[in-house]
Amino acid sequence: MTLTGRRPAVRPRPSPATGPRSARALRDGLLWTAGTALLLLSVAVAVTIGPARISVPDVWSAVAAHLGLGDTRLTPIRDGIIWNLRMPRTLLAAVCGAGLAVCGTVMQSLLRNPLADPFVLGVSSGASTGAVAVVVLGAGGGAVSVPAGAFAGALCSFALVMLLSHTLGGTTDRVVLAGVAAMQLFSALTSFVVMTAADAEQTRGVLFWLLGSLSGAGWTDVRVCAAVLAVTLLICLGHARTLDAFAFGQDAAAALGVRVTRTRTVLLCTTALLTAALVSSAGAIGFVGLVLPHAARALAGSGHRRLLPVTALAGAVFLVWADTLARTVLEPQEVPVGVVTALVGVPAFVLVLYRTRRTA
């Protein structure tokens, strides 16, 4: 009691709901909501861009009609342009961007290498060889499609990487070196087949596919890739704490009770399967898995429970606009989307190298 006879005022303690954890949850919720809204808006606007004049309300009307939420006022031609041509292509771009970015995030954490991306395991090179085998050599006798051949080639490449890395000791450095070896091997096989067996038209088609293209996107591709992405994202989120532990190194992760070899194998196999599915549908799109994880870390921090959804949203938005630019910048000619991502990714890659040199 004070000299005036009054009891001193007691300051209420902050409740857990108003503490740092709640503020962080609020910030994460706002970030995810803003990212989702930006993605939906990007998809709606990207679908309107093209030779045919289409507005955002037209897009919502067509989508609502096909989802059974109302009748469309559009003509069959305009409805077909939206639903059968532009919408599956834009959605596949979003799925591929999200998937490649998530794979890059996981691989950079597992391998503790800021320059790792989904193609470091040779998956892209193997997919290219499989696609070339179908197109040029006629593998499968016409019963195997180009995406199926690319998927089979990607799995063969990854199996070779896992075999080599296990034989050499299974450490992180060995996995990277095995991936580089597989990448060079399958790239050489692809070049050999194209040079010795392909004509001019086949060479042009293969080259366009190897640089990444979403021009042949259909609803089947969207459904398959989206399903694989959803499963992969759930598995990676389930291992979020484990990925956080890998940031301190394999020995520290093992000391924390992480089964290092088992966890790394599961996550590498999961990301390799997702990369194979994406590459088989869209070709080899580089730099998305390399650049976007670094940009997402600047927004969400290094905790993977927050980082993975933000990375997926960032990758989806980025590739939607990259593909929109690729199909419109030289209209009516189309630029491979891999060219656009490389033009953006190379300066970012140099920046990452510079930052890595400074912190080394």
C-alpha cells in the first residue's frame, strides 16, 4: 500500500492470445490470405490476356457455369477459349510454379546448398531423354505418349542417382555429385539421339519442349500435377520440423532424434516424383526452384511450416505471369516459358552467388 493509502495499480499480464505467437500467427494468416488472393487475381487476369477480348467477369461467369453455380452468358466460342484453352494452361502454370518452388525449398534445406534446385538430381535431363526417345526413336511403338516417356526417363535418372549416392556413401555431397553425373550422362544421350536420328522438324519440336512449354496443357495434366503437388506438400509439411533441424546439419539433426538417412530418402524421392510429373507435362522449366525459395524466405522466414505455403504461392504467381509474357510478347509466335524464367533467373542466380560469397 502506498503513502496515500491507495493500492498500487496492478498491470494485467498479457495473455497468450496477445503474445508474440499470436502476432506471428496473425501475420502468417495475412500473408497466406494476401498470397491466395493475388494468385486468384493473377489467374483471372492472365486468362483475359490474348487475341480474343475477354474480361474478368467473363472468366468468373465461365468458371461458375462449369462448376454448376449458374448459367453463362458467353457464346460457345468464347466459353471454349476460356475453359478449354486458357484456363487449363494458366492453372498448369500455377501448379508447376508452386511445385518447382516447393521442391527447391526442400532440396536446399536437405542438401544445405542455397544453389540447389529440382534439377540438381538429374531429373530434368532424364525426362528430356525419355521424351526424345518417344518423339525421335518411336519408343513404345506409338502406345507411349511424350509425357509418359518423360516421366519414365525422369524416374530412371533418379534411380541412377540414388544408386550412385548409396554406393558412394550416401552423404549430401555424394548425392549432389551423383546428380551432376546423371545430368551430364542423360544430356549427352539426348544430344546424341537428336543429332543422329532427328530431322529438322523433330529437332525444332524437341528443342521447344526442352526449353519448357505449356502450350499443350489440358485438364488431365492439371488434375494429375495438382494431385501430386497436394500429396507432396502434405508430406513436406509433415516433415517441417525435421527440415528445420536439417538447417543445423546432419549431425545436429541426428542428435535431435531425426532419422537422417530415412528422412532424406523419403523427401528426395517425393520431390523427385513431383519434379518428374511437372517436367513430363510442361518440359524443363529452370530457375523457378532456385530463385523463388530465397524470395519466400525474405517474406516468411526460415521456418518450413510457414515457408512452404508461401513458397508455393510465390512460385505459382511467378510462373503464371512468366507464361503469360511468353505467349504474348512476340504474338502470334510463342516463346518457350523456360526462356523467360531463365532471363529472370540468371540475374537472381548471380545475386545468390554474390550473397553466398559474402557469407562464406
